[in-house]
Amino acid sequence: MTDQGSAAALAIWSAKLAGAAAGSAISVAYLLPQGRREAALRFSIGLTTGLVFGAPGGLLIAQHLGIEEMLSKSELAMMGSAAASLCAWWALGILSRFAEQLFRAPMRTGRGEGRR
């Protein structure tokens, strides 16, 4: 890899890290966690999600808004990372509730179901 290529890659990773950290911080501040453990967990989940999904998320958002040609690769990565990390905790909450409903045992009413 050339010096210019490695500098560009470093700029993208830095933008993704900055965006993911900002999105995670906003997520923690927006809905205060119940303790330090939850805050650390939420921040780390947001950071990881932002780093993994930052670039495709930013491109998707920019294409939807029709501004992909106006932004640099670093700006796209930062925007996507911030959005992904901000939404990560909310998405996990929705998935958790969905799974809870899906795998919950049927409730008994106590009215003699199955008796004749």
C-alpha cells in the first residue's frame, strides 16, 4: 500500500471511530443508563456497531438524501458510524422484545382449559 493509500485508510478509520464515539456518547446521554456497567456496555456496543456498519450506513443515508456526491469518503464514514452507533442500542431493544414475544410460553388463564 502506498503512503497516500495508507493515509486515506487512516483518515477513514479515524472518521469512523470519531463518528462511532459521538453516536455512542449521544446514545448514553439521551437515555441515561441504570449504572456504570450498562453505560459501558451500551457505549461499547455502539462503538463496535459504528465501526462495522459506518461506511455502508453513511453511503445508504447519503444516497437516500441524494447528497453522496457532495460528501467526502471520510464524511460519509463519520455520518454512517454516528448513525449506526446511535441506533444500535434501540435496535437491540426492539429485537430483544421481539424475541421475548416470539419465544414466550403461552400463558394459562386458570379457567380449566383442556377440561371437559
